Amino acid sequence: MDYAKRIKKLQKKLRRKKVDALLVSQSHNRRYLSGFTATDHDISESSGVLLIPARGEGLLLTDFRYRQQAEQEVPHLQIKMYPRGLINLLKSLLPKCDIRKLGFESSYMLHSTHRTMKDAFKKKGIELVPLSGMIEKMRTVKDAEEIALIRESVTRNEQVFRDILPTITSSQTEIDIALALEQRMRVLGASSPSFATIVAAGENSALPHAVPQNSRIGAAGPLTIDMGLILNGYCSDMTRTFIPGKRVTKKYQDIHRIVRQAQLAGIATIKAGISGKEVDKAARDIIADAGYGDYFGHSLGHGVGLAVHEAPRLSTQSKDTLKAGMIVTVEPGIYIPGWGGIRLENMVIVTEDGCENLNSDTTWLDI
């Protein structure tokens, strides 16, 4: 990854904002700019922050627990330890670096942390400047190396699905299947799932974000599996719905085909320059015209990268314009209380004149 190029791009943005530096605390943003892979599992505990000046060399500030990891992963940045805490280090470091206006990621910093920093920096004449979305906007367009990593994550995710699919039986519980999928992800090299795997059978599949239950899936009714994994830091996301016992009713077949037509309409609309709202509408109109508009209540898709949910958005409220190199999901669904739901999800790369489907396995899409 060309971290130096990314930092230089950010520094130009900081100079335009007329701030002296940015404190980067969000773990995905920190990794994007530095390659530091430590993950913050608890908002009360940070494994480190980046201090990116508007000019000059960036710094990674962390503590003893991450010293060796930082030295191995971030040799291109200066690394400083904070044995007495981050704020104490910043109090001495910022004046030495002539930083008077310090930007911070306002979407992620806790109010209590901001208040403590503000009080600590007041006597130093340092102003805290809230900034939002600067790095996230950079992350929306993937470079060739990122696309290759995401492509492999998708390929590996599909392999997990293919490996587990033949082992699914009607006597298994939703939890059994979710655990089998996540275990297989680990065996095939994933660091973790991209999100808590969704396995929802029968009426539970009418819940878009169902939590797997300790109940047998049975052989009738829809079975929805929404799964993704993280490989080399990059996420995948895929949803498949099918009938475990292969006893497909006409109602299921009709609804499945409507959802698939909606997905294809959305995919056909995607290209650089189109708005996320237009893509959403193309798919949503198919479902609405079929009489199921009230049963599709979520957005059509979202960006995927270091985070499984990131910009851009494909939704009725989206203000995003698609650019070549963006990667998004296309995941329409119909959810009928008391019956079940059907959702189909693929990931695509936006190109100048269309898009490329990253998912090669369409076995369970067309019936």
C-alpha cells in the first residue's frame, strides 16, 4: 500500500482546512493511512492514534502493549510511546511541533475525551477543530491493490458457502450453521467474520438482521444466510436465500424471481457518474411494481472495504455519486411477516461504463 501517497493527499486537505494537524483515532482510518492493524475492541481503550501534520512526517502514538507490533508494521512513520497517557504526551509534543489548531475526528471521539483534551490544551493555546469524513471519503475509491484484496475476500467467502452448503440438514439449528460458517472462515484464513453471521429460517427470515436462534431450520420455508469475512483487513458481504429441502413453492419462486430482477436492474444501472439514489430506485421500482413495495424497507446497498459498511450508499436518501473504483453491495429483499423473507446480495466494482460483479457463484440466484 502507498501510505505515503495517502498521507500526502490528506495533508493537502488539512492545509485547505487551515489546521496544523489531524489526530486520527478511528481504527480503519488509522490502518488506511499507516498499515497499523491493531483493532480497538472497546471504545474506552485505544491502541493508538496517528498525528498527521499538515506538513512534514506523521507519527504513530501508542503504548507499550503495541510497541513491537507498531515497529514491525509502521517503519515508515515515527513512533512515540505514551507511558503516562496520550494527553500528557500531546501536551508536550504539540507545542514542539508548532501545532496550534488540532483537528480531530468528531464522529468518533468521545465527548468526555474531547472535554478532557480541551481543558488540558487550553493553557497551551491549542484549539481543537472538529473534522468529519475526510479519510472516509478517500477510502471510497479503492486502488488496484485494495481491489485485489477485496476480490480475494469475496472468493474466499464464496468458498466457505460452497463448503458448508452440502453439510446443512433440516435438523440443524440456525446457530449450528452460523458457527460452522464462521469456523470455516477461520480455517480458510479469515481473521474474523465481517459481521455476526446471519442465519434465518422460515418466519425468522422476514427479519433483515435476524439473530441466529437455537431452533431447527426444518426443510420448508426460506433459509437466508448473510455472511462475510475479513481477509488481510478487507471485508466481503454476501447473502443467499434458498429452500433447504428444495421444495420450492410457487409463492417462493415468484418472490425470489422478483428480488433477482430487482438486483439485476440495480446492477444494470450502476456506472460512474450515476447517483446512489438512482441505483436504489431502479431496483426498488421492480419490487414496488410487483406489489411488494411495502415489504422492502432498507437501502439497496453500501460500500465495502476496510469496514463492511462504509460509503457510498445506495438508498432513497443517498447524496453520493458513484465513481470508478468504488465497491458496493446490491442487496434487495422482500420480507413478509408470518411467511419469511428473501434477500440476494452481490458485491460489484463500479467502472466508467458499468460495473463488474465480484461474485462468481450464481447457483442460488436464478431459479
